[in-house]
Amino acid sequence: MYSAAVLDHFKNPRNAGDLDNATAVVEVSNPACGDILQLSARIENGRFVVVRFKTRGCTTAIACGSLLTELLRDKTLAEARQLSPEKISHALGGLPPATFHGAQLAVDALESLLSKLL
């Protein structure tokens, strides 16, 4: 059911945990399934230099949070705005409809973070 990329990010999450001295921290949830994603970032010179996440949720939500932190590293805020649930799904090998909500949760967190930064 899960792609190799989803399982890799789930078993070996990248950039998990809290971020001291974060420029912004947000938390979003999916009330339908109960997943919660906290995203924190440090921005310097208009670029993401450090991004961390914490997730309480399903395998896919954890994998999407992990991947999101990697995709944001060294990106400008404008470049970050180009990320979509479909791009996250594609990068994880294509999420089936039943688990696509993980990609949407990640983008919801990103949009919330960007709105706090701008």
C-alpha cells in the first residue's frame, strides 16, 4: 500500500523535533482523521535555512511532514508557495486517494506558516 519513499520517510523521518529560535511555528490539524502537524522554520535572507516538524498521525502524515522539511530547505518564500499536495504526493511515489490527506495537511501547514511570515 505504501511506496518505498513513504516508508523511508516514516521509518527515518528527517528534521523531526522542535526548533529553537524559530522565525515562525504553526500547528494544523485534519479534524476528519485527527492528524496534527506542527511546522517550524528559521528564515534568513528570505530563505528557509532550517525547517522542523512534529506529527501526530498516520504513516503518510509523518512521511509528508518529513518530505516537506527537505523540500523547503534553501527555498525562498516565493518558491515555497509553489509546493502543492500533488507535488508532495508525486515526490513520495504517488499517494492513493485514501492517504492523500497527508499531503494536503503538509501544504496546509506550509500555507499557515507562509501567512505568518508575510
